[in-house]
Amino acid sequence: MVELKSGNDVTAWLNGRPEATRQQDAVVLASRAALRVLPYVAPSREWSRNVISKRIFAELTEISFRTITIARFFSIAPNHALATAVHSAFSAFSDFLEVFEATNSTAFCAADSVAFSVRTADSAVSAGSTTFSARSAAQSVAAQSNDTARSAAWREISRNATLIEELGAVATIATPIGSEEWLKSDIQRHWEAMKQFLRSTHKKEPVWIAWYERIMKGGTVSLAEEEAYILLDAQEIWEQGPDA
């Protein structure tokens, strides 16, 4: 099994991957690391009590979900529209992350992991993609609350690197994003908080709840459906339900 314990380890592992698949491997590793901390973007109770802060977090979560969808599928089926979406998503993230950077909060680290996963997809050369993938992985670990959780996060990254080696990047996408150990961890509390926040800020059941729960368990989504999440007007799809 691959053993990764730092961003440098991730970079070294990716540099050892075949050049033909290196960027694809980097994007899949980064996007799955970011997916595992995506629920951490939900605001704490203190943040959500403030109307302005709640609005900012609502926009940040929307961008987070749409951006991770881009990062997850860009290397599998790249096209001009997706490339445009990548640039747009990262620009939007850059603006929002300034709000959280000073605190180095859990929400910032999780959102930063998402941002670097999309930069991995956006990188034109494999050298850039390995650097951004390593940063995405490291920030997903930094989002954890203690050393035990951080060690567990590195085990999940190592497990995913092993899956990429054994199955290939595309086949890895169809597997659960985390192990049984991960599913029993603090992620459930964070995901329940995220679901509650999403439901509190939207009139209908947010489409992303059903989407993420499929991803957690290894459910596959068609490329046509996934691209619809990316390319439809953000507010339009955000207001629709799981059957959108």
C-alpha cells in the first residue's frame, strides 16, 4: 500500500506516476481529498447567526460544490466549456477565501483544498498539477481538528493513491471516497451540519445533498448529469431538488 504522510510525499508519488496519466491521477487524488472535507465548509453556529455571514457561507458552499464537480470530472472529459468553468470557479474562490484566510479556520482549509483541486485540473503542465494536488491534500489534512484525525486523513489519501495505482484514476472515481473508518468518523457530524445549513438557506431540498451522498458511497453519476451541474445557471440548479 502507498504510504503518504506529507505534501512532499504526494508530490514525490505523483512524479513517479506515468507522465501520460500524471495529471489525471493528480486531479482524482486532489478532488477526492477535497470531497472528504467538503462538509467542513459549513459555518459554525456563531457564523450562521449573522445574516451577512450566513449569506457569504451560502455562496461559498454553492461555489464549493460546483467547483469540486469540475475538478472531479475535468480530466476525464475536458472540453472548452469546462475549461471556462474551471477559470471562473477558481476566480470566484479567490475572492471568497480572503474572508477566511486570516483565521486559518477549518472552513478555510476545507475550501482551500477544494480550490487547489480545481487548480490541479486547470494546470497546463504535469509539474503544476502535482504541486496543486499536494497542496489540496495537505489542506484537507489541515482541516482536521487534532493529530489523530490528521493521521487518519493521511491514511485516506494513501488509500486513494493505492486505488489509483491498482485500478486507474477513472475506475477509482466510482469507488467510495473514504473507507469504513472514515464513514464512522467525525465526518457524519460535519455532514449533518452541512445538510442543516443547506436546507436553512434554500426553499427546496438542495440538489447537492443527494449528489454528495451518492459520492460518499461510491455511487456513479453520468458525465452528462455532472456537466449539467457545472454548466447550468448556478442559482437555477441551486434552487432545484434532487431530481433536477
